[in-house]
Amino acid sequence: MALFDEGTTVVPARRRPVSRPMRVGVWALAVALVALLALTLLPTNYVIQRPGPVFNTLGSAPDSSGADVPLITVKGAPTYPTSGALDLLTVQVVGNRERTPSWFELALAWFDPAKAVLPLDDVFPQGQTTEQRNQESAVMMVDSQKEATAAALTQLGYDVKPMVEVYALTDDSAAQGILQKGDIIRSANGQAITETDQLRTIINAGAGAPVRLTIDRSGASENVEVTPKQATVDGKSTWLVGISTMHDYDFPVDVTLQLNNVGGPSAGMMFALGIIDTLSDGNLNGGEQVAGTGTIDAAGTVGPIGGIRQKMYGAVGAGATYFLAPRDNCDEVVGHVPSGLRVFSVATLKDSLQVLSTIRDKGDLDALPTCR
């Protein structure tokens, strides 16, 4: 129990005034918290590109069911043991049209040399959904695998025969009910077809006349006839049968390339090198861990890719010390090579093989082309 003297007046203690520095500090903290909230919640128009998983083309990776399977399987030809690694590299994109990174995430990425901040429209074009982008990327991966196989087998001396495959029909296609996806077009009006441009020339030369096609469907040969429709493309009148095509090949060796949930064409060169190593006696890379990237066509020409800076950091993170970079990407390489990585410039499959043989034989690496 508390006792009080009724005649005593209690005077409350005087509050100490808040100093100006403290007031400034409180306001600064409040502003910082509001700014942080804005950076976290406000929408952005950018995505982040960062290093993705690294896969050894000489090794294995999980398939769609989660089981480990070889990235390269060959039937119909002798195969040989391999060692070391021929790593293909990927990039991951953080964000999409449905959910973009926050300004805070972008700020952190801006100061990270392993990441890149890119405009949303550059990665996800207007009108294209994430699903459509993934489908397009998957198609490019399938096409690059065929080109890689053709380049590798040609380099090894095999006879590889090109052919034209029907990939899709337009909604108003003149070939509806006549051609199907997967048909191989062998000839048009009696002329052998190995390139899409040949087929296009023959169709336009007929000026609307029916085109006689010999096709392979499910292993059987058929003769069909398609009457083209006239259309205007890029301001020019042309004749179309309403199909999109892709390159395919008659391979004398059965090569299966399997890599789940990875799209795009940039793995082509490393797949070609992996196929050559699998079909060649001895170690192509001398047992070393070599990483690289680049598109490839059947003639062995190596083309540029996107995200090469992120891929170099991915190579270092995976333990590679050597990196094969497309010559046309050299302007993005110079000044951005991570510590511990040696980069060589390549323009063809033969250039890549020259680098690998020099590494294997412990030759003069300084004499090899690099990005300057």
C-alpha cells in the first residue's frame, strides 16, 4: 500500500528536449524505411540474368523423371572412355512478365559482376508469354542438337545427308490435310530438296501452279500435290504452301542428346565436342576441365550467344580453368574475364579442336587466339 501526504504537490519531471541531430536521425530512418518499402514493392521493367547450372557433356544429368542419364548416347559406332569435362553453360533469368524483380534486388544485381540487369522487353518481347518463350527455346535446343550432331559426324568423316522437315502448318495453310508435322520433303517437281531455299524457289517459279512433292512419312514414301496461295510478305508478292520447316539430317550413327529443362541454341558447340570425344580414342581435352559456349551449324561455324559474362562466372564456379568463347562475343569478354579463367577465341569447330589438342599436348597456349 502506498501512502501520500495530502498536502504535498507532485511536480512531474521535465522532459528533456530532443536534440536536433536526433530529430534528423529519426526522420532519416523513417525516409529510409519508406524508400526500402518502395524498392521492395514498386513494379519494375527489368529482369536479372545470372549464371545457371553447368552440365558436363561427357557426364550425366537428371531426366524428366529424375533418373540420371548420359547427356550423350551413341549407337551404331564404337565409343571410347572419356575423362575430365567439356562443360556446357547456362544462364537463368530471374523474373518474367508476371513477376519482375524488386528495385532492391536490381540494385544488388547491379553491383554483382556475375549478374546482368536487362530490360524486360529484351528478354520477354511484347505479346509473347513465358510459355511461348519456353516453347521457342525448346525448339532451338532441338535444332542445335541436330546441327551439333551433323557438325561432329562430318568432322569425323561420316557422310551426313541434309533434309527438310515440316515443323508446323499455318492456320490457313494450303497444305492442310496434305502435309503433316514430321514429314520429310525429299523432292519438289522432281528436284531433290536438301534446303528450304530450294523448296521456296521451286514454289515461286511455278507462280501458283500445283507443286508435286515426294515425302517420307513414318518411314514410307508418298507422293502428294499442293497448290500454293499468293501472299504479300515484306511488301513483296510471293507464293506459299503454308508450312514452316526445319533442318534435319540422315545420320549414319544414332546419336541421342538429352538435357532436361534447358533451352536455346548455345550448347551446340560443346555438344559437338562431346560427341567427337565419345567417338574418338583418347581424351580430347587431356583429362582437363574445359568449359565453353556457342551455337554451331552443320558446317562447323561457331556463332555468338547471349549471357557470356554470366557463363564465364558459371564456368569458374564449376571449377573450369579454360573457356572457349565465340569470336563474335569477344567485345563482351574483354575486361570481364573472372580471375582464374583462361579464355580462347574460336570461330569454327576446328578452332575449338585446336585449343583442346594444345591443352591435351601441353603445347603453347600463348600462341592460341584469344579475345583482345
